[in-house]
Amino acid sequence: MCKQLVWLLLLPLWVGCTHQKHMDDENSVYYWRTEWRLDSTERAFLTQYHINKVYCRYFDVVLNDDNQPMPNATIAFTEKVPQDLELVPTVFITENCMHQRHEGLARKLVERIVQMDETNDIPKVQEIQIDCDYTGRSRQTYYDFLSEVRQEAEKHHLRLSTTIRLHQLSMSAPPVDYGVLMLYNTGDPQKFQERNPILDLRDVQPYLRYLSDYPLPLAAAYPVFLWQRDIYGVRVEHVVEADEILQVKAAVEKKRSALRHTILLYHLDHDNINRYNHETFESVYRH
């Protein structure tokens, strides 16, 4: 009885350690544009913050008029990717694509990524990532799809990751090697006068209780982008203050300390880099 009690007390600590067994200290960033071209500011940013991995959106998958999935907004590599940079091909899939099964989609998706890598001489590709705002309705179909993608990816010796939104933490974990916890777009855009829809600690807090027991290795992604939109003929801009980002970072790491190891920013862009000072980036990327 005593041994069983000790085991039960130690189990949460053991689980917390095994969740993150594949995650190393690493600074990364998303690249979410339709053309691969880095200016001097962006190149300097990668060097200054020791970023060797870029999660690069290759294309989206959307439904066409015949309700069939098709690639959209494919990136054009107009300049060569540096040989010392690891790209993670990332594909965004609209949630309605996962309302039903699409035979052969996983194979076609992986083959298209591999072809793009070969055509554009992309070096050091070791994994791919799928991004989808899946819901309770689409979860099972999406998880089945991920299982198929993982099988196809393994044929090319590639790992698989997926994005995890806060509301998805309450669901069972997807069948991937790890997830990237998206700590942005957390609020309701219709309530912008009350809270910042990009990131507000008050919107994050209800989901913190799921973090410590979530059975999947996790990285954390934070926003540095500006969101502009027109409301009743008036342009409204949303940007997250540095203090808010750091408060959220502290809150999630308090619940799951291993989240400090692998950190991403969304996304690599000249204006986003100039939006924050050096101290902010140092603090966000601090392990």
C-alpha cells in the first residue's frame, strides 16, 4: 500500500518529464508569406537570436466548388534557402476540409511537399507540420488524417507535428510527434473593445489547467504581428504589448516548465522585428 502511494505521488512528475522528452532548447520562428525572400533585417534577426529552424508555410488546403480539397496560395521560393537553415514545411488546412474523409489526401500532401523540397533544393528537411483549427466535429477525421500523414511522412524519414490551439487542449492528443501550442488569436474579435483578440492573459487562464497533464510534447508560439481590420468604416489595429507576452509566457511555464525550451515567434517579418526591442526578444527566447 505504501509503495502504491509513493508511485501515485511520483506519477505526475514522471508524466511531466516524459511529455517533453523530444523537445530541446531551440529558438524558432514561423514564416507565413507567399514568397520566400529575406531582407537584411530578417537575416540579421535569425543570426542574432540563434534561430536555425523556420516553420515555413508551403501552401493551404481548401475546399473547391466541388467540395474537394485543393492546394491554395503556394509559396514561391524566389531566392535560395540558406544551407545552414532547417525549414519545416507547414501546411494550413481549413477546418471544413476535415468534415469528411478524403481518400488519398495525406499521400498527395506529403508527395507535394517532398516535390517542392526537391524542386527548390531545400536542405535539411526533417519534419513537416500541419496546422488546422479542428473542433469536436472534425477532430476524429483530422486525427485519422494525421495518422495517414505520419505513415506517409515516415516513408521519407520525416517527423510530424501539428499546431495545438488553447481550446484543443481539452481534447485527446493528436497522433503526432509533438505539438506547437499557439498562444495567439486567443480572444473573440467581436469583443476587441474589452480585450486584445490576439493575446490576453485572461483568455489564456481558463486553459492552463490542461497543460500539466497534456500527453504530448509541446513547444510554445507567441505573437509579434500586427492585425489591422476595418470596423464600421474605421480601421482598428491590434498589437500585443511586450508585457502581455511575457506575462502569458510566465503563466504557461509555471504550469509546464518545459515550455521554456522550444519557443517560436509568429512570424518572421521586417515590420514585426522592428515592433519590439532587443530586450523583449531576449526575454521571450530565454530558456
